[in-house]
Amino acid sequence: MFLNKMEIRWSDLDPNQHLANSGYMNFMSATRMKYMVIQGVTYSDLKKWKIGPVVLREEIHYFKEVFPGKPIYVSYEITGASEDGSFYKIRHNFYNSKGENFARGIMTGTWIDMETRKIKPPSPIILEKLIDPNRSEDFSVLKSEEMRLDHIKPKHITLP
């Protein structure tokens, strides 16, 4: 499991003076990007391969409030991926300075071809560096039909 040590900034707080929902999402994203770079996959590589990571959905479960003043740790574990790596799930646990788990985020993502803007399997290098080395104990193979939420569709409106 990869752990990213972070500090809660004033700009990460909500009106209740604890870590805001958007702060959790920003910390999860920053942890994913840091892990990617540490594993040797840079923005230049993504540009060269004409591929980019895309968040399909994120959910966060809150267990306890957390406030600024002490570092927090955000984990990164791959809990699932499709056979070709097109889809993946990442679990982020949030820990306080005592190692207590105060929140958990689950992110489901895919890879997009930067030219066609369509889902595209990643380079074998991405699989080797980002998906294979950090699998969770409960890792599972994802099926693409499981990634679709057919019951959730856009509903357009006519504006005044």
C-alpha cells in the first residue's frame, strides 16, 4: 500500500472548519498523481502515449471529522481492474497522525484516448507500473459491463 503524507490547508476547510468534501477529492487525486510519478509514469509519458486517466465516479465514506494541525496520510490501493486495464478501481483510506482511519474513498476510472476521446486500454507500461504492483488483498478482475451504470442517464432540460 502506498501512503501519501499531506497537510490540511485552510483552503481545504468547509464552514464547519473541518476537511471539506472537495478537500477529500483533491487529496485522493493528488495521491494518485504522486503515485503515478513515483512509479515513473509522467505527464510527458501520457502525452507521448496520447492517453489520460479519467474519473468515472468517486464516493467517500466519512467515519470521523478531521481538522488541520497534524499531518494526514492518504493510501492508494488498486482493488480491481479489467483484463486489459481499461477500467480500474482505487481505494483511498484516510488516516490521522495516530493511524486511525477517518474516511475512505473509492474511485472508479478509465483511460481515454486524447485524440478520439474514447475509452482506450492503457500501454502495457502503465499496467506494469501502476496496476500490477499495488493490488489490494481483495483485488478482483472487473468486467466492462460492471462499470456502466445503465440506470443513471443524463436528463436534459429546456432552459428559459
